[in-house]
Amino acid sequence: MQYRNYPGFSVFLLTAFISAADSYRTSRSAVTGMLFAAVLLGSVPALPGPAAASDVRVSAALSSDNVTVGEQLTLRIDVFSREPRDVGRPELPELNGLRYVSTVPRTSTSYSLVNGVAQMTYRYSYTLAASDSGAYQIPPVYIDIDGEEYRTNAMTVVVRSGEAGDPQRPATSDPDWPPIFLDLELSEEEPVRGQQIVAEIVLYFRNTIEVSSFNITSSWQTEGFWREDLNESPTRRPESVVLGGREYRRAVLSRYALFPTRSGELTVPSFSIRASVRQSGRFQDQFSAFFQGFGRQRDVNLETMPRTLHISAPPTPPSGGQHISALGQFTVERTLSQERVKLGEAVDVITEIRGSGNLGLITRPDYDYPQSFDTHRPREVIDRDNSAPRMSGTKQFRDVLIARNVGEFTIPESVILVYNDARRQYERQVLPELTLEVVRDPNARIMIAQNDDFRLTPVRGSVSWRQEPDTPFFFLWWFWLVLVVPFVLFIWGYRTYRYRSKLTADHDFYRYEQAWHNAVALLDDSAREQDVKKAYSGIYKAISNFITDRLHLPSAGQTVDQLVNELYRRNVESQLTNRVRHQLNKSATIRYAPDPSAGDIAADIAEAKKIIAELKIQL
Amino acid sequence: MSIRLMIPFFYAGRIYVAGLCLLLGLMSSFIPASAVGEVQPQSLFNRGNYLMEEQDYTGALSHFHEIEEHGYRSGALFYNMGISYVYLDSLGQASYYFQRSAAYRNMGDRADAGLAYIEDRMRSSGTFIPYLSWFAFTDRLLFGMNHTMWIFTGIFLLNAGVLILITGWLFRPNRWIVRGGAATILTGLLLLIFAVSVYVWSQNYRQGVVVEPRVPLLPEPARSPDEEEESDLAYEAYTVTLDMKMSRSHAGWAYVRLRNGVTGWIPESALRLL
């Protein structure tokens, strides 16, 4: 017979213990309740067939491992179990350099039930005070659980000499707790990487103190942790607790879920607030010194101690399953959005991971889909349960599949591995195979109508056809023509423009260029002339003007000899020069000769034209 | 008429027939070989459309492909091929033919609607990637701009400018006409240089459509399973830009850039070049 077979008795036992612990906090006189619970718990081993204690874990932690002389620190011993246990009071070791402020511990018991898995935590807290400077070891603490002895690890504390100037820390001479302080309470002291740690920022203050307001003074940088803000604390309203034999008020200011992202030593930094407090009541006690010199109301800075956690790596996942980095208490399901789809229609394969843990760090599972499907990038949705005290909710992966062929297809069975942080072991979640039928759409004829706004209609009837290949433009002969023509035109136009400009601006050039036309015009006039002397005068003028214009000589006053000498000087052929001389002399002296015949005149005009033409080449 | 008189006519008739045969033979030698077994594209197109109505899209595509293989092209043909591939859920091929159809002026709107439909499908399947504005601009320059038209516009301005300039110099001397001609020439030259430069630049690149469902973009053309797992993916119907110069260095592989700027190597067989 197993202990768990008596749920009624378990609940009774648990209720008795919790009520005893609670009554102890509220009243010193409630020792009897505690004793009653202890008696009950002590009787547990006597019960037949207790469950195996393999799920029991014991841990010890210090609120700080580096303090100054006179400063106080908390030694916390936690016992974790999936079932109620008979937990004896820890056997306190002797300390060097430190002393117990009180050997009576603060005790608490918490119980959580997530996805049907229970987790019980027994907590014993002792307040220590540093008395001498130096490095001291706190030996292992032995604790008896269900008749078996468990021990914690040894810890080292460094005590520094110095003044305890912080008003919120108790002085060496004051063995009691400070009137108001801020504490960081973690749900897990030895987590594995990726495990959820619920961190509560808790404000403790004496009944004689009123906290009217507070504000967070700096952002909380939790390096090495992925952090999620949990819901507003349900216990923001203060509750009464007893610490060190005195009555305190306890208020949870903030709650966070921390997920270590790497293994090794990680430090949760201090969390600081600025609170506006005042002392109430007429009576003054030893804590009234806290307000001395500041009036009855003041603002105080409070901060938690930094906490160093040892993060261990989760064990290697076993073979035969798919690891998706799920760490917590999760259930995994896989469904289809529809089991019968039309060809080309999308269907979603929905993987739903529900529970508490590292929802945001879970990766998408991979499935072996049939080749006939196109798979598309999945959608990922996280739906958080904001009312839960831990990070919990549902994460959904939707793989979009589009079928290319009709038929019946099977998505094979798959096994997903989830690391259960309560059991500290991997659990296999088997996803059964899924069957999907793909059918042809009977209504899909000519139109595709995915929605009312969109339609594709084929083109029917006669259409125009092209067969010739596209010829690149540089293979077209007229491309080169229209490209070259403007350049040719430009060169011609420019040259003509320059020529005309020079004709206008340069008189000598004008005479040179016009010499031929003028000479020919004079000879033509001579040919039409009836008067022989005028005709020969024209021949003379045509030749002499041509020479003076071409040689840039003065157009008047040049004798035949001067003209001939110029021709010699310009190396004109001597035969031509002689012909020039002969023709000029003949034209100049013809007035003394008998009238020549018309044939002679025509011959002389022709000779003059030939001379001018030959001179044009040489001048 | 006696037989003796008919003999010359008989011989003359045979000569005419022989000449006619020779003429026909000569003419047939000049007829292109393809015209001998003439393909009737309209007839095949109609048969393909009929098969589309009968929902036999594979059969319809075989007719359409036959038209295409014989070198006939039409915006309507490519558009109907795109629709057939949509029915066969081959979005890559559908996108390819819609884009080819979009190049025809009379089919632009319909082809754009087809491409919008494919984009819609990609959005719903989560494979759509945005077009980064710089790459949209460069792709527009490389593939969307009608380079030939701009080059001829530049040449036209060049010719017009020269004529205006000559008029201002020689026929109607006027300083303002000369300046107008010079400005027109300058504009034409700049346009011509720009259009030719972009045209030459564009010859190093081509566009293609991914026709396989998921193609990993590899940093090197050598295939390795590890690299595939870590690489980006090009999904079916992605229009990618190929660097032809780099792609020629590795036979069977293409160096591509996606619309979001991601680059990598994919097998050439996974692409259809536009």
C-alpha cells in the first residue's frame, strides 16, 4: 500500500502542517500547533509503505556570501518533494565568525499542483550575524526526512571588516531584524538551464511602519536570464508574518519568471526601490531609532541582496524522440485544421504545447510530411495565461501545407521530448499519426475564385501571333545610319559655317576665294563685248586681278613685269609664266594693232581661261 | 487537223508541262523548311482552350507548349499557360508565364492580376518577401526599362539637334536657334549614353523564376547538407535576379539575388530564365 493511496489523509496532514506553520508566524504562543504538526509528521514513517524518497532534494543557500561585520544574512534550507514528507528540523552546525541570531527557524511550506504534478517545498530560514572578519565555511546541514538523513553542501562566507552604515541593516549590537527591508525570494535555488524560476520582490516591514508609496529606482538588468513579467501580485495587500519572533507585514511587490539561458554561475542582481514610509502609533520601540533625525516620515532606499545561482545543464536528451527545448510541465498535442481539403487548398498542422515553463524558448517540431505537399513557413503564436502565478499558457505552431496531388496521405507518428523540471527527467509525448484526404474541387472549372474580388479567365478566340525573333537594335542597318548621319551633318555644317564666317571677316581670304569667280565673270563679259579693245581690256583685267587676288597684292597699279616677277617668286612654271606674260602684253598692246578677228578674240579668251585654271592650281 | 499537224503542239505541251514542273520545283526550294509541315498556332490554341474547359490542364499545356516550341508567341498564349499552371498548383511556372504575358501591351492588366494572385498565395503561405526599394529601383532599370526605346529617343534628339544647329548656323543665322540645337544635341547625347550604359549593364543580369518548392541559397555552389540547413531559402515563384557573369563561372549553378537582397547559389535547374 502506497502513501499516495490515502489522499484524504495526505490532505489532512498537509492542512495541519500549513495551519500549524501559519499559526506559528502569527503568534508565539502557537507552539502547540507546530508541535502537533511535528507529531503528525513524525508519525509518517510509522505509516505502512512510504513512497520512495528518490524525488527528495535538499538545498541550502545564503542570502549573501559577502558581508561586513555586524551585518545579518539568511541561511535558507529547502526541502523539495513531490509528496508530503516527515521533515525533521535541520541539525545546525557550529559556526566560526558567524553566530545564529536565533536558532528557531522561520518555516514555511508551499504546495503547487501543475498539470497534475504536485510539488511541496519545506523551507527553514535562519538569521545569522557576522561577528568576525575573515573567510568562514558553513558546514553541511543535516536534516532527517522520512527517517533518512540528507545533507546540504558546505558554503563559504567572506566577512569583511567595516562599518554597517546602512540604516536598513541591523547593527551588530542589534540582534533583531531591521524594521523594513526588501527581499528577493526565488522558487528554485538550483535550476537547470531554461528552467522557470519565479522571483518575488517582497517587502517586509514592522506593524509600526506605514508604507504609503514606493517606486522602482532603476531597471532590473537580469543578464543571463530571459525574463517575463508575471501578473500583478495577488498579495500586494500585506499579510502578517512573524520573523525573528516579531510581527512583520509582508507584501509581494513584483513577480517575474526568470529563465537561465546559460549554465554556470549566474547572479541575479539587486532590485532597488524608493519607498515613502512613516512610523505610526504613540509608542516607540527599539526600531524608532530608524526614524531619529529624519522626522516621522521619510523616503528610504531599499534593495535586495544580489543572489548567485549555480545553473546546471539539463541532461542529454534520450534518443528516440525530438527535442524541442521544452522545459517545464507541458502537454503536446497535434491536430489538423481540417481532415479533407481540396486540391491546392491550404491545411494547417497545429502543434499545441500547453503548460507551465519556458514557453518562449520552445522550438518548432519537425515532421516528415509526404512529398505531395508544399510546406510553408509556420506561424507561431503564444497565448499566455495572465492569471497564472507562473509563466504558463499555450504555444501553437501552425505548419501550412498545400497539396499538389489528390489522394489520402498520412503524417507519421512523432515523439516529442519534454524535460519535466519537477521530476527532473525527460518525458516522451507521443503524437499519433494524422490522416489527410485531398480531393479535386468539383466546382473549379474555368474560373479560379479564391475570393469574390479576384478571378482569372482564360483568353479564347483568335489572337495575334508573332514568330520572328526579337532582333537586337544594333543588328538593324538603319540604326547605324541614323546614328552616323548626325555626326556627318554636324561636321559638314560646322565646316561650312566656319568658311562662311571667314569669308565675311577676312578680306584677303574673300579675294582669294572669289578670284576664280571674278576672273571667269570678266572673261564671260569680254566674250559678249562688241568692242575689241574693251574685250581685251577685260582679258587683261581678269588675268591680272586673278593673280593679285590669289597673291594678296594690291589690286591696282601692278605692271606686267611686277606680276610676272611675283609668279616667278612663287615658283610658278616658267612656261605658264611666259604664257601669262604673253597674254598680258598682247591684251595691253592690242589697241595699237589692226582689229583682230572674232575668232582671235575667242581664242584669246579661251587661252586666258586655261591660264587662269592652271594658275588656280599653282597659286 | 491531221496528226502531222498535231505533233508540234504535242511536243510544245510537254515542254510547257516540263517548264511548269521546273518552275514549281525551283519555287519549292525557296520555301522555308518549317513551312512544309506548317503548324497552325490558332488551331492548337483553340484545342488547348477546349481542354482547359474540360479541366485537362496537362493536356492543354502540351498543346500550348507545342505552339511555343515552334516559335510562335502571344500574350494570350502565355496568359492561358499561366492559368493552367495555377490549376496544377505550380506557382513558379505560372509566375513565369504571367510575367512573359505581361510584356505584351494588350495583356498587361490580366497578367498583373495573375501575378497579384500568386503574390496573394505567397502571402498566405508565409513565403512572401518584401521588395527592398533599392533593388526594386535597380531591377526596374535593368529589366523594366525599354532600353531600345530610350536609345532611339536619344538618337532622335541627336538628329533633331544637329538639324536645328545647322539651321541656326547656315540657313537662318540666329544665336538662339544655335543654342536650342546645342541643348537638344546635349540632351540626346546624355540620354543616349545613359541608355546604352544601362543596356550594357543589363546584359550582365537576367531575371528568373524559381520553379522548385524550396531551394536553399548556398554561399558556395558546392552542395553540402550542413550548409543547406543554415541557409536562406528561395521558395517557388520567387522572381530572382541572376548575375550572369558569376553564374557562367560554375556550370549548372546560378548566383541569384532575392528581392530582399539575400544572395546565394542555387542549381540552374531550379530556375526558368525570363
